[in-house]
Amino acid sequence: MKLSLLLFVLLLQLQLMAQFSIGHTTITFNDPSRTGGFGTGGGAGRQIQTEIYYPSFTAGENTAVASYPNFPVIVFGHGFAMSWDAYSNIWQHLVPQGYILAFVRTEGSLIPAPSHGDFGDDLALVATKMLALNGNVGSLFNGKVKQKVVIMGHSMGGGATMLAAENNSSIAGIVGLAPAETNPSAVSVCGNISVPALIFSGSNDGVTPPIDNHLPMYQGLASACKSYVSITGGAHCYFANSNFNCDFGESTSSQGISITRAEQQQKTFEILDPWLHYVLNTDCYALADFQASLINTAGTVNQTTCAQPGINALIYYDNIQTMSTPTPGDYYQWYVNGQIMVGETNDTLIIPVDFGGTFTVSVMSANGCDTSNFITLQGSVGEEQLNFSLYPNPTNAILNVGFQKQLHGHYEILDVSGRALTKEAVNSNQLKIDCSNLSKGSYLLKIYENGRYTTKKFLVN
């Protein structure tokens, strides 16, 4: 029976892609124009020690960054007198989804009092330095960093996020978790912030009362896409894990907290996840998911100015192998069968040979986020059955492939979007394919010989 690659892709859409493991490394960056900071070894000037958690195939210290795809960055600022490790809930949730998290450790002392201005400058500098690691041949992150970064912070770090974002068009967006007014004033700089912004607030926050802190920042933002989410009965400290300094301060100021820490974090992630996917992965469909989450997340009240995604982008097909969009934009993302085609972020798409599916493109610009109409292509009908077996399936190491006869051709391993990850010649009646570097999830093994090919699905667990 002949099967097209299109059918396999449709089947793969039913599989939930497994997530990455978490690697960790420490880097001390430096700013030669300033002094002080925290850490050593970064070079002359201000020391900015940063704890970095990143997607990896193997959990641990200084393990290799996962090689596929490249990953966007989130730079995080801690709260007053709080350590970066109070936010393990943040990195444990986001890193497995494919984000690099960079936690800045400066300005963590009680005495002397932290400098909010320096902290904001540190967040902005680390955002720039993290993106630059993509071109650093000696770095773990060489060739692994997508050139998109969001700055996020809690409490004092949320206010410092505003300072870092002032007149900063190199970042993709900002997130404030109960952001605190700072000195210099975070509220006063919000009119100079135009990137997408998301502000979270606990309605019963007595540490940074929303009416004096979170709301004025939201109202002052010049962002065309900005959202404010108030979590009913929520607290100030519940965006982080339990922390003595924060929890003690809250015990003396906040009243009427009516939800648990776990409930507040769950509501936050329900809204934060699609927003990050929209902003950092240029996904118009995620914008629709985000807007739905604002409506459907129980126990929250929101304000938002983000426009609904439109269906205004155009898509053309040359009837050979190329699709393109003439719609101007700042960022592009192609999809096949509703799945992101990783790395396909130009206005032109070269379609893999013999690959069928339903294609569309999203275009993000200053005017909004638009998707195109759909174009459906049939896969090659020339697929013929080449008899082979593969085991174990699922595998977590070696995938054994056996043929009924000596085969002279080649094989490819493809991911869910149809991109070839590996291509090797075959001149044998058996193969042993090392899958230990593949992340957990679904893949296709495609065997070619004399113009014929057969594709089979396998799983890595």
C-alpha cells in the first residue's frame, strides 16, 4: 500500500512533542563603563554574574545546548533581597519548552541598598550579551541562540525591567510580575516603551499595591500590544517559590490572599505561555491562543490592547517548489499542517522534495500579526514499499534497522515539520542509528533506493 509523507505528518500532529532537559551554566559578563556588580572573572569594569538555564538533551552542569532548533532568550530580574534560585519554578517551566533563561544576580543585597538604575542597565546589557553568544565560537551557545529576547522581572526586578526597556527596540517584549516602582521611576519611563508588554498583578498584593505600582506602569506604556492581568485573591510573592525575605514582608502587609501559590503560578503560566510563544516565536496563532487565555483563565481580570490577528497576508506558489509572500513584515513564520516549520522564517519557502501538506505563513509587523490563506500540496505518489524493520520503537539510544536484502541508497531522519536532521548513505542490509542526541518525541525514518522511498515513524523516549 502506498503512503504519502503527508499522511505521516498528519499522524505526527496527534503526538505531543516531548520537552527538553535542563542544562545550567554560569557566566559573568562585564560592563567596562561601570564599576561594582556581583561576581568575578568577567573582565574589567562592572561584574554581572548570570545563572543560565537552557534546553539540553542531557540535564546537568555545562552540558551541550540542544542543537535543534535555535532558542530565544528570557533575561530575568529578581525581587528585592531575593536570590535567583527563588525562581526555579520559572526556569523549570519554561526551559523545557525551548527557552534560554538568564538570571542576573547583581543588586541582591539589603545593605547597601540596591541600585535600581544599575539593575536595569544590567538587565539590558545581559540581553545584548546573550544574543551575542550566538556568534562566540568558544561558547556553549555558539549558533544556538535565536535573535529574540524578552526581559522579565519580579517586584524590584519588574520595575528594573521597565528601566531596561526604555527606548530599547532591540528587545522583543517585556513581562512584569508584580513590578515595583523604582528610583529612578519605572512608572515615568513607561511612555518610552513601545515593545509588547504583559503585566501580572495579585489583587491582594500589599507589598507593591497594584494601584500605586502595576496599574500606573500598564497605563503609561506606549506599547500597541499591552496587557494587564489581575489574579483575583493573588499575592505578591506567589509568582516565585517560597522565600523568607519576601514572605516575611508579605505577612506584614498583604491581607485577604485567597488562593495558593501553586494556583497563582498555574494561572500565570496559562496566560504567559502563549504570549511568549507569540512574541518570541512570531506565531500569530499563539496570539489568538493568548487572547483566548485572557478570557478563559478562571479567577483573572484583564485589560488588553492587542489587536486580533488578521487573515490579510498573501501567499503565492510557483507550481514547482517555491512559496512566497509579498506582504511586508518584520518577521515571518511558515507552517505545515498547523505546525511551525522550525527555521523557516523568511518571506520565501523552498518546499522539501516530495513533501506534501497544507502550508501557510504568518507575518508580524508594526501594524499587527496576519496569517495567509492555505495552500495544500499532495506528496509524491511515487512512494513504493521498501521492506525494512526497525526496533526498539520507542528507543532512547540505538535504533536498529534491518533490510531483507543488501540496500544501496541513503536514509534521512526528519522531524515533525519535515526538516531533515540527518542524511547518511546505506550500503548494507542493516543499520544502527544513534538517537541519543535527539530530544524526546516523534520522528520519521525515510529510506531511499533507486528513486523509491518508504517512510516509517519512530519515537524517542
